[in-house]
Amino acid sequence: MSKSLNVRQRTNYFHKINAVIMKRTTLLFLVVFFPFLIFGQITETKIIDKNQGIIRFNSETTSRMLNPVDDLRKVDVLLSEKAKSEFEKGIVFGTSLISIFDYQSSNTDSKFGYLMRHPTSANEIGKTVSEFVIHSAQISLTGDVNNWMSFYTELLYNPEQSFGPGTITALGRNQIQLRKGFVVLGDLTKFPIYGAIGKMDSPFGQTESVNPFTNSTLWHAFGGLGYGAQISFKKSGFHATVMGIQGGAQFRVLNNPVDSTNVPSRINNFSLDANYTLSIGETNSIKFGASYLHGTSYCQDFPVEHFNPGKENNPALSYYTTILFKGFELKAAYANTMNEWPGTFNPNPPLDVFAASKVSSLSIGAKYNFKPKGQFQFAVSGEFSNFVAGPDGSPWERQNQTVLGLQAKVKGGSKLFLELFNTQGYSPLNWISGGNLSDPGTTWSVRDASSNGIVIGAQVGI
């Protein structure tokens, strides 16, 4: 009785602390932004000249905004492009299409751990699979109202990674969605504070990759996407961001229960990030940073299913670094939850011998760019990333990914690429520890499943 009372008291205490934090974060956003808006009004405001035309193309900016692997904090990308005066006033129309061929083989029937294609039997049958497909298509509009107010919208078609039911030819997986959309207030050439509100990536960790096509396992594990508002400070190499995030289950990774439900009826989640970049000359630099995310999707009880609610939030921490030196790029990042994921404990024998586990992910990658000033910009890369969600020997212990890549980037942002990859382990998040099979004491996760594959493709855009 006393133990349950203590748990209830602790839960109520954390709820009160969280409410105070969110109220103060909202107050900070309003207090800081109101004078900033006034500042933006009284400084020089450049309005679009109707005689210059409204719709424009900017392939370099579009390629950065629509790159699904690198530069994933798109609010920062937009502001940095504007600060470099590479972003022309008006509306920039952009589009990107990724078409691929891939082939995979596995040592376990219908178990493929490569996550750029949904790893279920609705898409991959047998021990070898192959395909010619459109992986994804995007359309974007990026615009300036004036020098301190901008917006961004992105439509996405991605049957390969859609959560819709059926195969990649099913209507439910062939839908178009507004993947991202936000309003940005800020002008880094005038003032070091800026902010955004809308649907965007959460500022947590370093989830980008050196690969030309394949996202890192760390992105799959901790790359958040949801509704929220963020405010940032960027000056003299220091960059700090706080984001208030809608509660409940968001689109990716972000899940902070609202009264033990997944209903997004309250702003009760948030993320903090701070990093510092030390520039050494014009092209060399070292960046290191750390992040905190208050509510992750690793809060659910057994059996685990996407977007289900949890009873209590499960925070996460991340540490990362990037080194640029004479065409060489090194990235390393690590993220982990602060508490065990309750759903990784299956109470049914014989799987009940495996205790609930914290979730962690590591990513280490290197890339070398050569002939960077020619018509084609070539790069070779290699990356290892993993996902650990269970104790040693458990079927859902791990899912590792190793990728070797080669890309030829055409001036303007389009690229051709080739990747060789290997995966170790099969641990899909849905029902990771069981619960979807007729025998509750079994799971579809397989620790020793291994697959090898190749992907050849092109990302073409304007």
C-alpha cells in the first residue's frame, strides 16, 4: 500500500514539475519573441518587389531542404541559407524524386533488418527480395514574406516507408502527406534569436548520416517529428534551442502521455539542445553538442504498438560531434533513454526471463569528398549504427546496420548513388517483444537474423 502511494506521489510530483517547466517555457517564448517582433518591425523590412516575379527556383537550397539524410533540422537550414544571401526573396518551388533498385538476401526467412523498406512480411517474403521502385517524392514551397518572416511546406509521397496497411501497391500506402510545415521568424544577419512554429523535426541529437541514401539506425530510433514551437539562439559558434512539443503520440518518436492517453491535447513535451562549433580556417571545424528529450515513444507497456499511450514519460539524452577537415567528414552520436522501456518485458514464459531494458543507439560515420569544385562532386562514405533494446541474448537485443556508399552529386543538388549494406538482428518496434502472434510467449524478433544488400539509385530535383 505504502509502495503504491509512493509511486503515486512521485508521479504527481513529476507531473507538477513538468507543468511548471512547460508554463515557464511558454512564457519565455512569449517574453522573448514579443520584443523580437518589435525589433523586426522597426528594422529595415524588405518586401517582395512584384515586378521581380514571385515563383523562383533555387536548386542548392531545395536540395538541402529536401535532403532526407543530411541537414535534418530544416528550420536551421532555412535560416542559414537566408543569412548567406543564397535564398532569393519570393517563393522558391522545389521538387525531388528518389528512384532505386535494391536486392537483399537474408539467412532467415522473411527477416530483413534494412529499414529503408518496411521490414514486414507484407513487403518482403522469402530469403531474397528485389525491386525497382519510386522510394519517395517531395514537393516544397519555401518563401519570404520579408527579411524576418518565412515559411516552409513539404509534401511527401513515400510508399516504401508509409505506415499504411498492405503492400506498396495498396491505396493506403500510396498517400500524399504534409510531412513538414512551419513559419519561421528571424533574421540572423540582424539578431541572433529566431523561432518557428508548426510541424517539424525535434532538435534532439545528431540523427543525420554520411550515407548518400540510407538513414542511420539512430535516426530511426530517435529522429522525432511533431507539432511544436521552438526558439533558438545562434552566435559566435554557440547554438542553443528549446522546443515545446505537443503531447501524446506524435508522428515519430515523440510520445509524452497526457493523463495516460496518447491524445495530443496538451503541450507537455519538450526538447533541449546546445552545441558549439569551433571553426579552424574557412573549411575546417569541430562541433560538439548534447540534447535532452522529455518524452520518447519508449514509454509503452507490453505489447508494443506504434502510437499507443504509456503510463509515464521516458526521457532521453544524446551526445554528438562532427569534425570537418580538408574534405574529410567524421560524425559520431549516441542516444539513450533514461529509464527502461516497459514494453521490452514480455510477462509470458519462456520470454519472461528477459528484463525490461533501456533503449540506446550509436552512430559512427566518415565521408571523404573529392573533386568538390568540378561538375560532379564525388564522395565515398562508411557508417555503422545500431539499436539496442533488450538484454544480452534476448531476441530483440539489437539491430545493427553497416553501410558503404559512393555518390556523384551533380551541380545543382541531384545525385547518383550506390550503397552496400549489412544488417545484424531483426527487431521491429511494433510488437518488438511479442504480443502479435497466437502464442504470447513468442516474438517475431530474431537476434541472429542477418541480411546483405545493394541499392543503386538517383535523387533528382530542382
